[in-house]
Amino acid sequence: MSMIIVENLKKSFGDLEVIKDMSTVVEEKEVICVIGPSGSGKSTFLRCLNRLEEISGGHVYIEGTDITDPKVDINKVRQNVGMVFQQFNLFPHKTVLQNVTLAPTKLKKGDQKAVEKKAYELLDKVGLREKAKAYPGELSGGQKQRVAIARALAMDPKIMLFDEPTSALDPEMVGDVLDVMKQLAREGMTMVVVTHEMGFAAEMGDRVLFIDGGYIVEENVPKELFGNPQHERTKAFLSKVL
Amino acid sequence: MQTIINAFPYLMEGLQVTLYIFGIAIVIGFLIGLIVALLRLAPLKILNWIAKIFVDAIRGTPFIVQLFFIYFGLNSLGFFSLDNTTAGIVTVAINAGAYFSEIIRAGIQSIDKGQTEAARSLGLNPTQTMRHIILPQAFRRMLPTITNQAIISLKDTSLLSVIGVADLTQEGRIQASATFDAFNVYLILGIIYFVVIYLLSMLASFVERKFVLR
Ligand SMILES: Nc1ncnc2c1ncn2[C@@H]1O[C@H](COP(=O)(O)OP(=O)(O)OP(=O)(O)O)[C@@H](O)[C@H]1O
Ligand SMILES: [Mg+2]
């Protein structure tokens, strides 16, 4: 079964039609990178995948569940879809450990001991075990983002969504975060990544989506999309960013 | 000096009544404030309106009129009879509740939208998000303003003397006329209020320091 199916997705903010018609399919263990000009609707597209934005038209299926169906328990679906934000959005009043354990604790994912053990494993994975008792305010941007990834992973998601996870970081922090994401990809996580890091997209992406003007203009394996773009707009965009 | 020594035990009795009324009213008032704030932010227009009308009605009328309305007005309907202390507690609670609700609403709205999004994306429902993520952060931010309102409410309790509640101010009035030494009695009365309010502020800043937002 496909992990994500997007079918004729539409999204408007009032009169502003940001997503006019987008369709795509994401299979298990695929890493999809989404690129496009600023304001083209990359974030909006991503946020429709866990219904953080109300969907105006079309369908989005997550593991076969149509999340545009109002009867769907969206909170249940979201437990299987982790999300990482550009601005981290860590909970500043909670320690690093509490940030990671909060959701699994409140949503009853096993007993407290097991939840904490798992949290420490995840902090190990992102290289921040020694920061478990620190507060987010005491961390660098790169460390915050790695905690945010651990926090999302704590719910054992099947899918991870990333919205420009490295754009708010100082250049020297970007590598650490990308390394964590690469490891995650190699472990077989299904990922949709909005990014400006063309290097990451080229190296890790199974496919790259180029979004512009409310449509998925072009969708291809990175080698083809970067090396042999078919559309004028893709060419124009790539000539600016590469 | 003798006046003060004679009057002091009565003033202390009055202080107990004041603190008792204040303590109950402020807790109820806070709960009212929380509920009204949530109603104002609820995704249902009719609830927003009810909450807004309540807040506007309280903010747009003097405390003493609210007190008279509840004590004399409601009692005159004959459905129930509130004694003066209960009417006083109810008035202070409702009045503080309206102001608290505005403070709490502003506090909730001051929390970055990303916090809600992060919580919801983890699968927390709106109630869990409010309870574990938004309110704890909002309260820390609101604490100074909340303390301010609590102090105003404490001072408002002195108006309950008008309907005969034997609070600190009422005891002061009685002692002032009984001792024929209005100057010293009211001076002491003021000092007692001042000390209580000072201690309240100290407590608040202690709590604030303890829970300072990282
Ligand atoms: N909540 C909103 N209300 C109204 N308009 C919005 C809202 N969110 C996004 N938009 C608009 O939708 C369009 C697409 O925004 P979006 O954030 O999805 O773009 P993006 O491709 O992620 O851009 P960037 O690269 O700058 O992050 C923009 O014109 C933006 O102003
Ligand atoms: Mg964006």
C-alpha cells in the first residue's frame, strides 16, 4: 500500500489559490524532496499532508486513510506522521527529555519507564543524550532541530515531514542535522522534505518535486530533474539556485 | 497608643474575614476567568459572544453597582437569599473573573502558533495542547498581570463594608468611631492593607522566579 496518495489537492487561503491541482504518490521508504520558489506553496503542500491546513479540495490518503474525510480521527493519523518545522517549535517550558517524552506519555504509548528509555535512545541517535536535562533555551539551533527530530520520532511515526529543517540554522550547524536525516533515510523512513539543500535532494532523494504556480511542475529522480529538466520554469529556477 | 492596642484585635478579626473572602473569591474568579477566556477563543461564535458580553458588562460598570445588584437586586427577586458575605464573595469573584479572562486570553494569544502546530502534529488533541503546552507557558507570562489584578480585587473587598460585611475596613470604621481616634485607626488600617499587599507581591515574584521561562 502506498504511504501517501495525493489526489487533485487544492488549497486556498480566502481568494488566494495556493495549490491549484497537485497529485502524487509516495511509496514506503521513499524520500521525496520538494523544491520551488519562495511562496510557491511548498509548506502549504506539506502541511496538507497532516491536515495542519484544512484541505480545500481533492483527497489525501495516509496509509489508505482519507484524511479529508471529516469522520477521520486526525489525531490518530498524526501520531503516525512526524513533522519537523523550520523554527523547531520545541516546548520551551519542558526539558529536552520532556519534549521527547511528552506526546508518548500523554498518548499512552507504553509505561513511563519504557517511554523514557526510548527517549534516551532517540537522544543518543541525534547525539544529544547529555542534554537531556537542559531546556531548549540552552541549546544551539542545530541542537534544537535535532531534539525536534527526536521528539517527532518518539511517536514511532511511519512518515516524517520536514519543512526546511535547516534554513534557520547557522551554516556550521546544517551538517549535523542533515546527517541525522540521512541516517533516518537509510534506515528506511518514508520522508517528505521541503528543502533548499539541493545537495541533500540530489544525494538522498528518490524523487524530487518541483512546485510552482500551484502545480507540481515536474517530478523526477534527482539525476534527471537536476541534470535534464524538462520545463522552462524548472530550468529557470535551477539556474538560480544551483 | 492605647487606642491602637485596644483596636488591634478587632482589626485582626476583620483581616481574617478579608483574607477569607479574598482567598475564596480569587480562586473562583480565576476559574471563571479561565472558562470565560476559553469561551472567547472557542471555535463557536455564539460562545465568543456570550463571553464578550459578560466581560463588557463587568468592565463597563462600577464594582459597587455590581455588588448592590447582586446583594439587593438579586435578593429582591425572592428566589434565594444571599447573606452579605456570600454576595460579597460572588461579586468579587465575578468581577475578578472578567478581568482575569482578558488577561488569560491575551496570554494564550501571545503564545507562538508554532507551539500549537508542534503539539497537534504529534497527535495531541486541542484540549491536551491547551493544557500541557499553551496554558503553562501563558501562565508564566501572565503572572505579573494576574498579581496586579489580584491586588485590585483585594482592595475591592474593602467595599464590602458598605453592605455590612465585617471585613477589615468595616472593623476599622467601627473602631474609629468607638475610640474617637480616626487618624490613628485609619493609619493602622492602611498599614495593614499595605503589608498584606506587599506580602502578596513578594509571594508572586517568588513564584515568578521559581517558574521563570527558560
Ligand atoms: N495562513 C495563511 N493565510 C493566508 N495566506 C497564506 C497562509 N499561509 C500561506 N499563505 C500564502 O500562501 C502562499 C504559499 O505559502 P507557503 O508558505 O506554502 O510557501 P513556501 O513555498 O513554503 O515559501 P517559502 O519558501 O518562503 O517557505 C504564500 O503566498 C503565502 O503568503
Ligand atoms: Mg515554506
